[in-house]
Amino acid sequence: MAPMALDSPNFSEDSTNHRDGLALEETSDAIDKVNLLKASMRVKNGTATQADVDIYTASQFDAEKDKTQFRQYDDACDRVKDFYREQHTKQTVAYNLRAREDFRNNTRGEMTIWQAMEKLNTLIDESDPDTSLSQIEHLLQSAEAIRRDGKPAWFQLVGLIHDLGKLLFFFGSEGQWDVVGDTFPIGCRFDANSIIYPGTFTANPDATHEVFSSEHGIYAPGCGLDNVMLSWGHDEYLYLICRDQSTLPAEALAMIRYHSFYPWHSAGGYRWMMNEKDEGMLKAVRAFNPYDLYSKSDELPRAEELKAYYMGLINEFFPPREGEGERVIRW
Ligand SMILES: [Fe+2]
Ligand SMILES: [Fe+2]
């Protein structure tokens, strides 16, 4: 029997638990601030990529000029460092195999893309005036900035959905550390030159494992990122969903899967893993990055006015099955 379109999202049992969505988003915002700061530092010391320059120019970020902002970054750094100490301790091969096994064997909920956007919005409450944007606003701002620049429909749709994997936080993740934050390969040496706070891996058992701590670990040079296990979080989770349930092109899937892989797309690490396909994917991911980081300060979009347009894109790349008005996604 074909599944019916749902009036309200169907969550698996106990999915809307008592998780603090606001705290998750504060951590996520602080991580973005630190990534912006790092981009601006690369511009200043002459090692910037084009994406760094785009972000820097667009945000007109200048820590030296604005001391208040600089202090905020310092605070953000403290918060972010604590976050990474936990993430870098717990993202192990064993955990990542378990997370993927759990993903394959369970459906966490059934709802359409738009329902997922609304759900994320209500779960991550925007009651704190310092927490700039609601989830829907961030997603629509990214999408609208991409649309304004005349990019293709699939690119706009990536902007719209790229953070929906954060629903994982309410679907039984172990904490914030396996939902947000920069991602990195698991199963080979943690690259101290490209990963943020590399000193915080000391309690991770993989850091001293005979194979997993060797330079290439379980991989061969040139194996291609499709064959690499990236630390589990909202990127990988949404990527698997889109790979299996959408018609989005490879570049779109790469933007979703790698948007938090800063050690690779911004810091130049892990080049030895890449194959020919990944060269093109890197360009795509870098093209997306400014729309994620910078669009946060644009003017506020109105969800209800934009919904009809974006429903057209959703239906194009998540085609409804027989008997469905909109595609019901298995989350
Ligand atoms: Fe994200
Ligand atoms: Fe984002």
C-alpha cells in the first residue's frame, strides 16, 4: 500500500524528547563564528581560498576593528573548544559503525521536506534574542541568496535543506557532538594541520590504535571520499537520506555531505584521499560554503510567501510516489 500524505509528521516513539534545541543551536552558531574567524585569519595571512575571500568580503568581518566582536569570538572559542573536546573523544570507528548500523535498521519518522523544516523550527526554539535566526529563516536565507545569484534549481534546494539533518538531535543522537561541528575522516590519523583543536583527541582510543592512528589507516591513497567514513553528524545523515530518496545530482549530494568538512574544503587537509570525482566535488562544496556562513546576516525571508516556489523545487527533486501529494521521506 502506498503511504498516505500526512497531515502532521509521524515521529517514531519518543522522538520529541526533552532535548535542548536552543543549546544545540548556540553551539552550532559558535562553531560558525569560529569558522568565520578562521577564514578571516587566512585572508590576513595570505593563505585564503576563494571561498574564504568571498566570506570575508561578504561579511566584512574585521575582528581588530570591533573589540566587542572579538570578545564574543573569544567566548565562542571557549564554548567551541569544550564541544570539540567531547566530539574528538567520542567520534571513533566503533561509534561510527554503530551509528550507520542504527541508521540502516531504523526509520526515525516519516514526513515531507516542508514538515521537516517546520519540525526543526519548533524543536529549536528561538526564544533567545541573541540567537539570531530560526532554522527556517537560515534555510530560506541560504536558498534565497543562491537563487538571487542565478544558480540552478538543485543548488537552491541544497540551500533550503542542508541543515535538516539536525533533526537527528531529536531522533536519539547521543548528544550535540554527533550532530553538529566540523567533520573529519574516521579510521585514519586525525590530521593535526587541518582539524580544529587537534590537541583534544588524546582521550580518543583511535588516536593510539595501531591501524587507525597511522597516516592512511584503513584507506588507500586516492580511494575517493565516497569510500571514506566521515564523522557522524547532520551532514552524513541527510546525505544518506538524499542519496537514497531524491534525484539530486552528485554536486548537490557533495554540498550536503561535506558542508561541515572544513578540514578538507577550507584547511586543505586529506588531499591524499581524493580521486578525480572529488576534485569537482570540492569546487561545488566551496561554491556552497559562503551561502551557509554568510547569508545569516541578510534580511529576513517570509516563509509563507516563499513556500509555493520552494514546493516546486522539492517536488522536482523529491518526486511524489503514486498516491502521494508530496513525497513522504523516511527519516
Ligand atoms: Fe550545517
Ligand atoms: Fe547551515
